Amino acid sequence: MDRFDTMLAFTRVVELRSFTKAAVSLNLPKATVSAQVIALEKRLRVKLLNRTTRHVSVTPEGAGYYERAIRLLSELEETEAALSHAAMSPKGRLRVDVPSSVARRILAPALADFFNRYPEIDLEMGCSDRPVDLINEGIDCVIRGGPINDESLVARRLGDFRMITYAAPAYLAKHGTPKDLEELERHQVVSFFSSKTGKTYPFIYEQGEIQTPIQGRSRIAINDFDICAIAACSGIGLIQLPAFIANEYTKSGQLVPVLEGYMSEVVPVWMLYPPNRHLSAKVRAFAEWTAELFTKTEFGSEGST
């Protein structure tokens, strides 16, 4: 039995606190993962895990071994990538979670290109903006916009988008077009709230280093940008959206930009992954491919103004 395979099985059980979840993550039978950990304990002559029918926990000796094993696995991955060009032909199952709007408009239409480039990667893509426990859920990486709420994760900046203010022509015909931020404050708005924090976000405009938040008269708050856009198309209020979401509605005439002389905030987009899980070739490939896609769409701040 390969020593590095047993080491990987052990580290994944520690991270997920479950033999079943570790087996799913590694795409192996549970019995195989259990046998690998038992073999490792026998070889080391020390108990690494405490097991009950409902719970798995690491022993003090296991915790020390885990820290060393993570470093060794990381070094092995980097060495193999350097010697065998593994970064050019990554393989295995990749589990990611991305916002549904990004998946729908940017990633999904280009997936054929991804699989042409990386035919040995099997992709499992969750579409949400919910808080994700990467370790316990066995997810390799997530894409999220805005400030980083979990400083324990490693963050790679993929791009930026700028929020633009829009309204339905029917709304403007009935309520008029705001000429400045003071007028905007008196208008009805469709607000976005974060499923991660529960916070409802104001419209934010930037003048140099000064940010001006505008609350408006919020008629409704929604935690999905696509639903926000559809609601705004019905004429119930103004909205702030990334241009890559609003494009289909502006092309159809359902929404038009307003207050174009006022610059709204730039929102960074990040790829996040756990610090104790090295950036594998497949995660690196997904990150590079995604960053390339963002530069080709109206996703960046320059293309969205």
C-alpha cells in the first residue's frame, strides 16, 4: 500500500472528520480509506484517530502527524508538477461552488472549452452564494465577490466588476429620472441582501476616496441578483447590478442605465481555498481558466463602466 496514499487518506479523514466524507472526496470505497488509515497506524505503531460510531477525532499524536503530512503532500504535488508537467494535464474530480449568476453567464457557456483543455478533470459545480465550509464539505475552492469574510482562507483575485444603476423605462416614465444622488435617495429601489451575512446593501458611489451610500426607499430586498433584475424590470424601483448581469436586460430594452455620471463601487471577485490544502494542479487550472474568461467578458471594471 502506497505510503502517500495512506497519508492522503488520513489527512482527508482529519479534515472532514468522517471516513464516509473522506471516501466520497477521494472517490474511494469507505472500506479502502479505513484500511489505509489502519495500515498507517500499524506502521507508525501509534493511534492517530479516536473512533466512535458517530464521531471521529484526532489524537495529539495524530494532530502532530497531520501537520507534517500536509507539508509533505504539498511538496510532493509541487515536485511532481515540476518534473512531469502535471500542471499541463491536471486530473481528478474538482468540487467548486460559484455564484449562480457567474455560473450561468460566464462559466457554463464556456465549459466545452474547459473540458477540451482538461479532459481528465471531472467537475462538480455547486451554484450558490451561501456560506460554505470548504473543509467539512470537501469543496476544493469557491468563487465569491465582495469583501473576504473568512480570513483563514487563501484568496486569489480573479477580477473586478463595477455596480451600475438601472431602471425600467416604465418606472422612469411614472416617477421621473433622478438627476443626482440627492434625488436618488427619494426614489424607490430594489435592494440586494447577502445570504452570507444577512446584510442589505445600499447603493454606493465613489468620488475619489469618498464613498456615498444611498439607501433610497427600499420596497423589496432579494438575495439573488437575477431575481433582483427581474423585479426591477417590472417597474417597482431602481437597481444596482453588475453589467454582465444587466446586459441581457439592457439589450432587450427592459432596463436602461441612469446616473451614468456617477461612479459606483468596484467589487473584487476572489477564488478562495483552504490554506492547509495545497493549490493542486486541477485547482490552479480552474483558476487560470476562470481568470481568462473574466478578461474576455464585460466583467472587469473597465468593461462595465
